[in-house]
Amino acid sequence: MSAIGQYVLNGLMQGTIYGLVAMGFTIFFGVMNVIKFSHGDVMTFGAFGALVAATAAAAAGLPTSVQILAAVSTAVGLAALLGAGISRLLILPLRSAPPLNLLLMTMMVGTVIREAIRLFFPNGTNSQRFPALLPPGGATVGGVFVRYDGLILIVAGLLLIALVHHIINRTRFGLAMRAVAEDQETARTMGVNFFRVVPLTFALGSATAGFAGVISGLYYSEINYGMGLLIAVIGFSAAIVGGLGNLWGAILGGYLFAGLQTAVVAALPAFSEYKNVVAFVAVIALITWRPTGLLAERASERV
Amino acid sequence: MLMRHRSTQDEVPRDALPMAAGVRARRTSDFAVFAAVVAACAGAVAFLVHAEDQRLVLSTLVACGIAWFAAARFRVIAAVERGAAGHPWPTRLVLVVACLGILVVLREDNFGLLMLATVLIYATVCLGLTIQLGYAGLSNFCAAAFLGCGGYTAAALGQAEGIAIPDLAGILLGGAVAVAIGSLLVLPLLRTRGHYAALTTLAFGVMFNVFLDANEMLGGPQGLKLAPITLFGWDFSNDLSLFGMTFSFYANYVLLCLALTAAALALVGLLDRSWIGIRLDAVRLDEVAAQVFGLRIARWKILAFTLGNVLAGMAGAIYAKMTGFIAPNNFTLGDSLMMVSIVILGGIGNRWGVLPAALIVVLLPEKLQFIQEYRLLLFAVLVILVLVLSPSGLLPRRTRTLVAGRQA
């Protein structure tokens, strides 16, 4: 029982991270019809920013709560800036290029970020220890050991998902964003400032990725320059499985992917190295079954 | 529907199209331009591969870049294309002579020959990608995985005791295994489109790598060792002696790779000129319209995917045999991206663009030692610049004209 509970908690943690990243993919696709593959590396960038901020705050002798605040705000801010910059400088000018070119371009932007971290961060080739800022220990609830930090992070992640949902559906900016997603030209003729809304959208999506980076660092107490690549592929898979452009689909996809990984580890411990193989096979099978995702928007072919 | 064709004259019987003397003279001069450009390129390649001095390499590269811009500006490239199209057989002869010339100049340069063979391996895979991406419009972000299928097939055959399979059969088997493993992806690829299809191949590429890393039978992260090729009784680890000259044993591999690349170029060219190429273009440009005109989308997509994978698998088997060692690290997502970059850099759908692009992408990091550490960074920046500044690549594909006698 306790073992199963442990697996469930781990899966939820992973799923929250994947869901937050997948949410970015789906937002970008919904608004601009692009896949921004550098998304995972934007997350890494945020996590490294958080590491620097937390270390600096600790060196200045500030209390832990301030350290956490510094880490989170730096990660979110840096990721948002980077995401907005990429969209303004590279994605907007190329928006009429073939999708393949854009996909390749964002993959290369990701490579640039990844390599820049590896080369220019002190000792960047090796994994970096992320300071433990959250209260240690945990409590046993019904035979399941619950880590406090894990619980806090899952709740924080869910709160962020709710916040993004609120921004998209309840604010003026969200309305502008949805208008651009629905029909770019009409939105522009109705006075939506396209060149402001798009970078802001990318900032919003990237900010969630930056937060995911902090979560990942705090929970696994380790970050490295290459972690964004696999997360990007997984986040992309999650967004695709859920159905691109659908916020809940992305979150569903994220938890589904984490659930599959955890199920493999729990059911077949000897094959735990193959957990990603199994999960990706499942993803490919799922999109073969539902070629536009589980929660697909209904669309007919325009001829 | 706009389509391209390099030359229309060859389809029409010569005597059916009376040619003015002036046109014929222009064609001959075009061919002379073509031969001169090929000779210059061969010289530059041989020099670049052999040169050691960093400043010399860099200045040659800058000179090549300027020459390229000038050639594009003053329509030399167009003249070269016309010249080559007007004289198909002399063109092939000139290319073969140029390749042999490079080989003779570099005959004792082990590392240079190894690099040349690697360029040719990449070019072959990218020709396969040209069929998939450029003609049929199938996204394939796991070309390195199919290269790996071929490589691991060759390695596994070498490991198997008691079974002696000739290396030629091993290379062909490498292609077959790549097709067999690729066939797992056929159904997902046929059902999905656009980004969904891109993800299928992306996920497969990552999965392939994770699988190799975890699989102890295939050597895990440490990889496998391979013996050199023996073809028709000739051991490829021996130096070649021809016409009183000694060639490094890597020349064997260069010749083999050259044969494979030439075969791939011929195959892609034949496809392009045939009705199959026209159908593939139709499938890429508008699936719905193609379907309306009675084309079976599935058939043409499967054909393109299979042909591309055969080329990748065979190239992979030779590559593994040549380097004598393979590991999962040789077949990562990064390598797949590099191959897609070569195709786009060369000009998507133009088979000749693949060669200079593969040369640049493979050679540049090896020759400029001072960028060794930064090579991935600079490579990524270079690809971004190309995508922003010149999205159609070095040699953009021309529009096909299906009416005889009219040049595009």
C-alpha cells in the first residue's frame, strides 16, 4: 500500500512538471500555430537563473522565504523574457515560413541555449546541486510517507495551472490572446495589438516552464544543462496526445505520460530503464489511434 | 500546380526540337562554365580537407563564401545548371574525374579521407531525406535512428558466432533492417499529419536512443566494435596500390561510399524525372487535391519512406564498418537534426544541394579546431541564420515545367 502511494506521489510530481511544460506548447500552438521546441531549454534557463538567485540570496544572509521568492521570481522572469524575446526576434518574422523550417529553427534555438549554459555557466558540463529551500521531512498519512516539499510543489503547480487558466479565460489579455488564436486578421482589424499580444503570450507560456524548472530543481535537488531536451520531447508528446491547442488536453497528457512511466517502474522494476521507451511507444500508439489527440478540437479539412 | 524540372529537352527527341546554332553554342559555353566550376570546387575541397593552418582554412572558407555569392549574383549557378542539364553524360564524366582527382591529391591523408567518406555517408542519408522530406513531404526527425539500425545490424552480424555473412549482404541487410524497423512507423505516419507526424518520428528517435542505452545485448552505452569490410575477397584495411601510387586504406571506404552516394543520386534523379516524382510532388503540395485526382496517398508515402530508410540503413552499415566502433551516442536526436539541417541548408528537394551542405556541416567543425568546444553552438547559430536570411537554402529547387521547350 505504502509503496503504491509513493509511486502515485512521484507520478503526480512528474506529471505536474510535464503538464506545466506541455501547457506552454499548447498555448504557443493555439496562438501562432508553431511548435516552439526550445521550450524545454527555456525551462533549464529559468532553473539555472533560480539557482544563481537562490545562491546569491543565501550568500547575502537573507531568510529562506526570501530565497525561495528570489529563486521563483528570477526563474519565471528570465524564462518569460527569453520566451518573449525568441518570439519577437525569430518566430514573428518567420511566421509565414514552412512549419518544418520553424520547427528546425526553434530546435536550433534550444541547442544554442543549451550549449550556452554548458559553456558559459561555471562548471556547466556537470550537474549542479540545487539548494534545498523547502522544509525537509514529511508525515505518514495512512501508511504513505508524504514529503512536505513534494506536497507543496504539487499544490503550487496546480495553483499555477489554475492561474494560467484564469488569465486565458477571465482577463482582457486572455481575451486578446484567444481572439488572435481564433482569427489573426480579424483580431488585428478589431484593434488587437498583434505584436504585443504574441510576445506576451510566449512570455506567459515560458513563465510556466520557468516555474516547472524551479519545481524540478527543488524536488530532485539537481539540475543540468541537458535536462530541457528530454522534457521538451515529453512536453511536446503530452501536448500532442492531449490535442494541440487544448489546455486541459496538455495537462491530461502530462499526467498520462508520468503515469505510464511510473506504472512501468512500479510493475516491472527490472525494466525501469525502459520506462521512456514504453511511454513513447504508448504515445505513438495513442496518436495513431486518435491522430489529432485525445481532446481534439473538431475541425474539418478546408479545401 | 507548380512543379519543377531541371531540363525539358531530354524528354523530347532531339530532332523534334530544331535548335538554333546560337543556342547550341551557348549550351557548350555553359558546359565549359560547369566544368570549370566543378574543377574549382574539387580544388577547394581537396585544399580544405588537407589544410592544417587555421588561418588558411578560414580565409579559404571566406573566399568560398564570397565566390558563392558572386556566382549566385552573376547567374553563374544558373549557367552551371544549364550546362549540366544539356550534357548528361559528359556531366557525369566530369564529376567522376573530379572525385578521383580529389582522391589522388589526398591519397595519403588518413584523416582527410575518413572525413570525406563521412561527408558522403551523411550525403547519402540526406538524399534519402530528400525523397522523404523534399518530395513526399514526410517529416522525419529520426534519420540518425535509421542510420543506427544499419550500423547495429552490421555490428550484430559481426558479433554472431558461427554465421559468416558476406559484408555486401550485411550492408544490404542493414538497409533491410532499417526498412523493417521503419515499417513500425508507417501506420502512425499515415494517420497523422504536420506536427503530429513530426512528433511521431521525434519520439521514435529519442526512444531508439534510450533503448540502445538500456540494452545490454547491444553493448549499452559502451557500444560495439566491428571488423573492417571485406568485399569480394579484398580486405578494406589494406592500403591500395594503383598506378604506382599508394592510397591510404581509407580510400577503399571513400570509393565504396562514393559508389553508394552516386547510386543514391541516380535514384533520386530518376525519381525526380519520372511520373513517380510528379506524384510525390502532388502528394506533398496538396494531399486532398492529389486524392481527388485518384492518387493513393498511402502508397506514395510508403514508397518514399521506404526508399529513404534503405539509403540510411545501408549508409549506416558502411559507417559502422568504417569507424570500427558504434555507440548510442553516434545516433542521437542532435544527429538527426543535423541531417535535416543539411537538407534545408542545401535547398530542400534539390539533390545537388545536399553535397555542398553536407560538406559544410561535417567538415567545418573538424577543420576549425579553435571552435571545437563551441562547434554545436556555432552550428546552431549558422542554421538559424540560414533559416532567417535564406530560407530556401544554397541551391533552391527550381519550379518544374511540364511543357516541353520552355525553360523555368
